[in-house]
Amino acid sequence: MKNALLLLTFTLLLGTFSASAQTKIDPKAISEKMQWFADAKLGIFIHAGIYSVQGVDESWSFYNKKISHAGYMKQLQGFTLKQYDPAAWADLIKESGARYAVITTKHHDGVAMYDTKMNDLSSVKATPAKRDMIGPFFEALRKRDIKCGAYFSLIDWSHPDYPGFTKDSSRYFVTRDYARWNRFRTFFQGQIREIASQLKPDLWWFDGDWEHSAERWESEKVRHLVLSGNPNAIINGRLQGYGDYATPEQNFPVSRPKYPWWELCMTINNNWGYQPADTNWKTPYEVITIFADVVSNGGNLLLDFGPREDGTIPEESVHVLKELGAWNRKHAEAVFGTQPALPQGHFYGPTTLSKDSTSLFLFLAGNPGKEVVLKGLINEIESISVLGANAPATWKIVGKISWSAVPGLAYIQVPQSKIDPYMTVLKVQLKSPLRLYRGEGGL
């Protein structure tokens, strides 16, 4: 029954992404290969590019006319990667607890971070770095059993055959010069072939699909190109209806999304790329509480940092990732490989559930005080403990009437000496798989 509902939900999701998509995608096959993603919970996003030289908006700074395109491209000469250490990056990502990482292979500015043969605009040929960032990074990730994700912008505002250039301007109209558009399609699809065949990403993170239709992008063809390099690759939802999961950006959904698989992409400060003027860093507490909410709602968190032009990572980002990692190691059982647990109203906070539905995890933000309350639990409780602290918690049932099917309230006493500095997690071990009362009470 659960599998049937999942397949139905996925079919509805596919229609949500694009009602015009005609590709034949087997929902069962997608469900099976999405399992690692569903279990992963945490990914790290990396926006690496020449925009870090002056610390300006990645690509958008010239598109929105904050800086000229020529001035933006002068940053090529300052991009050195002289301290870039992909193994150290991979070690930090492993320490954070992330199961996958996504890095920009090419942003909207058209500068490839790998050795593309389709043109000369790359970190290898056009910058003093003369280095391929992506290949060595993927190699380091795979040595640590971390899945590899490739961000790729369909848009290329620097390519002479792309119609858009800056805000409110156009080089040409596709409908009037389709031959030119076909030249661009040959170019960007050629880059996708390179990445698919040489790097074989486990995940593709497309961006920029909003500027053209699925027909113009040839999205179905692009999907086949991706899967030709790695049949098990998964694709985000920014391919005009031919992706596998949804990617809300920055803004946290208030209610649980209806998609079977989704990922919140969010920055550690305000911007995707490195900007020294941006000092609005999220604290470890803020990141951890956001992460818990995401997991409780059945999603993943893709947490972004922007490295400097020399390949070093800002100290504030390192601090957040290390603190997140320490918290993850302590509470891994409640996070990785779990599923969403309680609907709203049963507990005031995020919750997750083990795959066998017998271990319920309650996330307590900040200082939870003396007691917390669990409502509508039909199951008998076997034990309650503070996760990662090897400490039992006591509880009592209040308001249960012997002859009524309505369960009482479980008041749990939280040991104050075992409170986590960021977020405490209680493990409620049930005597049977989770069952909830969803009625209105009464006789």
C-alpha cells in the first residue's frame, strides 16, 4: 500500500513539474534510485567562480547592470586557486555529516570550472589557476563515499550565440534566428556530454531553465544525455519538467511539501558566492534548527558556502560545518535514513521516525524546560532517552480514561544536565510500530 501511494504521489509530482512533458519515466525505477537521496538528508553546495575575486554577485551582477560585463570578466585574471586543496574540502564535507556535495561546473557567466573542450572560457584556459576544479574534487569525494553533484547553468550569458545578455536586452530573438539558437544548443549540450562522460555525476543540479521552454532546451534529450553517462544519476527539478525532485530556494516551506522528494538549498550567510562584505552569518544553532525542520518535513538541506578565489574557505563557514558535524555525529540515529513522523498538533517541534516505525525522535530547540508533551500516541512506550547522552528520561501519562480509546498525554521530564547546547533529541522507543489517534476526543 505504501509503495502504491508513493508511486501515485510521484506520478502527480511529475505532472506538477510539467504538464507538457511527454517523456516516459518509470516511477518505480525513479523511486528505487532516489533512495540514497531520501536517506542522505544533508548535502553541501559550493558556488566557486571568478565572482569571488571582487566579491560580487555571481553572474547576476553584470546581468542586473551593477557592473559591466567587461569589468566582470576582468576577474578572470585574479582567479588563482593557489591554495585550493580538494582533499581538505572533502574532509570538511565528510566531517559535516553530508552525504553528497554539489559544485558549480558552470554558472550563468559561462566560465567553466573544468577543462571544457567546447570553448576557451574555463578555469583551465582563461585564468592564472590553470586548474580543473571539478575532477580532483569528485575524486576526493568518492574516496570518502560522498556522492558527487554537478551544478550546471543552462543559461550562458557570455556565449555569443545565447540570446540574452543583460537585463531587458537581447542579442536576437530565437524565433527569428533558429539556426543561431541551434548552435548554442549544440554548445551547451556538448558541455553536458563532457561532464556526463568524464565525471559521471551522481546528481545534476540544473539552473536557468526559466528562460526557455522544454522544447527549446530539448529537455528530454538533455535527460537522456545525463543518463547516458550514469544511468543512476538523479536530476533536480529545474529542467522544465524532466527532473526527479523539487528544489525550493532559501525560503523554508511553512507546511510539508507535497513532493515525495525535495531539497531546500540555503546559504550559510546571505549570498551564494564569496562576498567579504556579507557578514550576516547564520549561527550553528540557526542552521541546526533549520536542518531539523527540513528533515522532519521529509526533505534534504543543501547548505551552501562560497570559497575565496585562492581556494580557501571562509572561517565562519568552516565553523558552522564543524559544529553541524559534531551535532550530527551525536544525533545521527535521529537524522540519517529516517522518515517524517508526527503531523502538526502532536508535538511542538520537529520529529522523525525510524524506518521500522518503532523509534520516534523528538527535537527540542533551545532550552526545553522541565517537561515536554507528546499528544495522541496510541502505542505503549518502552523507554525514553536523551540521544547521544546515554541518559534515560522519565515520563507519565496524564488524562487517560480506562474505558476510552482516546490516549492520554505523555509528559516527558527532560534531564536538564543532558541538554545539548544547540538542540536536544529524545528517543522514544515504542513497543510496536507508531499508531496515532487523530480524532476529536469526547466519549
